[in-house]
Amino acid sequence: MRPLNLVAFLLFLWGAVWALTRSERSVREIQRTYYSWLSPFLTNGSKMETKARSFLEEVDRSEKLQAELDVLRTEFERLKQVEAHAAEVEAENVGMRRALNFQKRLNFKATPVQIIRRQPTTWWQTVDIDRGSLSPGEPIKDHQPVVADRGLVGKVDRVDKFSSSVVLLTDEACQVSVQVEGTPEVGILSGQRGQYEREPLLRLRFLSAKARISVGTRIFTTGLGGLFPPNILVGTIESVQPGPIDTEALVRPSVDFTDLSTVFLLPTVNQ
């Protein structure tokens, strides 16, 4: 045993013997003095222990709250996806109901088809539909009219085996004979080159120089030329530009060309 440890042991032994040989009152006095001397350390230790325990409890509580927050965030993201999917399904259902109602109102046979492709570079010129020469059902033909529930969309431009290209009314290559509602005015309607705005306007030409038409008047197909059936809504007059020889007008399409999904193939007039 080391000398220092031996001295400490002897002192402890002497103190114990001395304390045991004292009277009960002396022993209690010694205990009181001893605890009074240790009291500040015990108190501080108790406070530190309390703080440490509180800190650990707070850490544990924070971890539990973080775990609950993570679960809530995951659930929130899942609900957002469910809501988005439900909105898409509802939009599809509304479109299908509109298409079915439109098909019931038609006086001739119409074949529903879906838009399957649309290129950003030709957004206002063409779309592709899910029907071609080898598709089951009624055969599809070049220049077959294409309509939506709100009016004329365009015509079939190219037929492939299982899909076809449709040139839109907003393309200048698609020209339609139309009449201004409530007037004898007849003209040629087509798209305009270089339009990249959200809702491109159509150009109506060859109206008479003294044409009396007003903004908001509707435009319908005439059926002339044996391509488009008559009385299909095309759009409404947006503005009128009188000229010395003829009158031109800008027409807002009745179809929302920014949102095409289900369209219909119609038989041509001369079919």
C-alpha cells in the first residue's frame, strides 16, 4: 500500500474510532457539521442533476416530435398526390361527359379519338390521334373533319397504320368556308402564321366591303367544298377591319386549343 493511502486509511480509522467513542449527542453534532459542510455540494449537484435530467427529457421529447413531424410530412405529401390524382380523374370525367353529351347531340355518326401527341414546335399546327388505317372500326380517311364538343378542330392531314396527324384550325394551311350568323356574309377562315400566344386568333377574309357584322357574332361552317359539314360552330368575331375592296375580321376560336384531349372524326360531306 502506498504511504499516502496508508496515512489516509489510518486517519479514517482514527476518525471512526473517535466518533464511535463519543456520546450520542456528540455524534449527532459531528453529523450535522459534516452535512453542513457537504450541503452546498449536494445542493449544486442536485440542481445539475435536475437540469441534466430535464435536458435529456427535452431531447427525447424533441426526437419524438421530429419523428411525428416526419410522419405528418410524409402523409401530407401522399394526400397531395391523392388530391392531384383525384383532380385529374375528375377533369377526365368532366371531359368524357361533355364528349358523350356532344356525341348524343350530333345528327350524324362521330367516332371518338384521343390526342396522343403534341409537339411544342408545332403546338398550334398539328396533333396526333390514336387512330390509323389498321385501327379497328370505321376506316379513317385523309381530310376527314375533326371536331370537339365546342366546335371545329381541324381535319386529318396524314394517316399512318395506328395513328394519324390532324392539321388544326389554327394553322394557316387549314382553310374553311364559313358564314357569319344572321347575315349573308360568307368568307374563308384560316389560322395565321407566326402566332405563339396563348389563344391565337383566326383570320376571316373575303367578306364584302360593306359587310355589317359586329363583335361577338358567331361563325359557322357552310358545308361548301364537300369537306366540312355545315353549321359547325367555328368561333366568334373578335374585331372587324373594313377595306376598300373587302372586309376582314379576326375570329376567336370556339374550341380551346390549349386543352385538347377527346375529339371526334366526322364523315365528309361527299362521303
